[in-house]
Amino acid sequence: ILVSPHSPTRLYFASQRLWRSDNRGDSWTAVSGDLTRDQERIELPIMGGAQSWDAPWDFVAMSTYNTITSITESPLKEGLLYVGTDDGIIQVTGDGGESWTKIEVGDLPDVPETAFVNDIKADLFDENTVYVALDNHKFGDFKPYLLKSTDRGKNWESMTGNVPDRTLVWRIVQDH
């Protein structure tokens, strides 16, 4: 859930799509279609094979797959929204949801395609800059992934620097 920096009555809520309310949650409108991969998690291979619905694996403890995990709106440009998903996608709209641009996390520098978008934040001072924190621990990869784009997600550079290996990164916060 995100309160818009442009209006205290505007809320955004994420499921597999992004929802918007302009009246503090009394009514909601979808501002996107499905922004995830729309996969059936039970059909994906786990430990080298398919599992049944009643298999005693980590079914209820895992996050629901194909879900938007993070939302941000630029504090400088109303309607410039970014969302990240738990199935490796970043989506960007500059027009409040009329059109979306899909970015595969596997296309980011040195980021595996299975990485989970933990956090995405629009820059406080530059409307074209966005930051993302990802992790891939569900696939045995505990490297930190911190990236920055200065062109609304067209190109990315790592900001991981000297963050120690085996450090999961959950959030990124810009100094005010």
C-alpha cells in the first residue's frame, strides 16, 4: 500500500495488478492489468520436479507468487510509478497507468532472472532516477543486489559497492 506524495486521499494497493483510490479507499480502480508473469506456482519445478498440492513442502510459508511486492511514485512527477514483483519484473508508467514498460530483472547487470524485487524507490530529487533492492535467497543466492537507474529504468548500474557477500538487502532509503 502506498499513499501518493501528490495527494493524501490517493492510495495505491498492489495485488497482481495496481489499484488506485482517490477517496481514501472507499472505491478502487485498476490502473493496470496483470503486471506479473501470471504463472501457477504449483506447476513450477521444485527440487527438480513437479509437486502436488498436498506435498509437505514450504507451500504456505513461501510468499504468494506473481505478486507486486513494492510500489513507488515519484515525489516530483505525479503518475510516474514503478512496481516490482516477486517473480522478477519491474514495471514503469509515466502516465498514471495508461501504458506500462516491462523490465526483466535478469536483464539488469549481474542480476539473476529469478531475483525477487524487495524494494523500489523513486528518487527524491531527480524524477528520472530510481533505486531497486533485490534478493535471490530462495534460489540459494545470498548476494546483495542494489541498483540505480538515471533514465527511468532504461539502463541500470550496480550500487552494491562494498556491501559484504551473503548480505540480503530488503530496503533502500535515500538520505533526505
